[in-house]
Amino acid sequence: MLDLVHLPSDLFQLFVMSGFITGKFNSIAAVMKLFVLTILTAALFHKCLKLRVIKPC
């Protein structure tokens, strides 16, 4: 299919590798989000963190 638009086959390997790296970063971001959510929830339950609701004027 790359030959139809006259692109070198090296671009396909670059596409595969960038997809792999992007997938790893997405996984890392998801784990970090879950970790932060767990830490914040634990802090709320142990009364180490208090939430204040600020009413707009």
C-alpha cells in the first residue's frame, strides 16, 4: 500500500515503533492517574486532606 503513494517502506517501521511508544506512555499515564486517585482517596479517609467548596460571587 505504501508503494501506491510512492512512500518508502521505512515509514511503516517508524509508524509501528511510534505506536508502541505511544501505547507505553498511555499505559504509564493511566497508572499514574490511578495511583494519584488512590492516594487522594486514602488521604480523605484518614482526614489528612480536607475539601473546601468555594462559592462563586
